[in-house]
Amino acid sequence: MIPGLLRFKGISQTTPKRIEFNGRGRSQLKAIINSIYMQQTISVRYYARRTRPNSDGKVPIYMRIVVGEERLSIPTKIHVSSQDWTGEKIRGTHEEAKKLNQCFNAFRLRAFDLQRELMEEGKSITVENIRCKWFGISLERSRMLLPI
């Protein structure tokens, strides 16, 4: 298809028509194209929940997986002092910081492995499917001879 040209039902498939977009139509088309593209990609970020420190004053780190505009937050069960947290990893070169940063990388790799598995299975990349895979919940509904 030639860029800038669209084909619609009712218009001959051999003669594309140029469609002019006013402000709203163009933004809706961009949203559709972005949603199709973004449904296959995920983003993995980490953040500290500074509003929930434990008794030692350390804050929990959460992993956020974003698919399109949907978000999934998973607790990593790792607590760090808020001064050591840079926004993506733990600041410092001591052994504990290196180990925890390796854990964050392992979590990130697992999220991308789950995305790859879903793509290989032919399932859609959604927050719900990733959550089910992460926690080991079956994606298939169980089938019974008689409905309950």
C-alpha cells in the first residue's frame, strides 16, 4: 500500500483513494496504528514505593511491565534504602548492590522470555496473559463434562 493512501470497503481494491484528515481523524488513525504496534512490545521498568517503607526505613522495589497503555506492577520483594535507589538500579559497587542489580536483570529477562513464549504460542501480548504466565496461572479455561 502506498503511504498516505487508504482503502475502504465499498471502494475498488485496485483504485486507492486519497483521504484527507482533519485533526480528529488523523489522531484516531495514529492511535489505531500505535495500538497495533504497541500490542507486541513490552517495556520493563522498576520503581520504589517510597510511601510504604518497612520498619528499617527501606522501601520496596516494584517491577512495572507496560503493554501499550496497560500496566502491571509486580513486587520484587526486594527492599533498599531510598538513598541507594537511582530509579532503575541500586547505586554502589558493593557486593550486595551487584547481586540485587543482577536480580533486577534476571526479572527483566524473565519478562521478555514470557513475551517470547506468548508470541511462539500465538497468544496475544496482554498484561493479563503476562500476569498469568508470571504467576503460573493457566491461560486456558478448565473444561468439565458438566458445567457447575
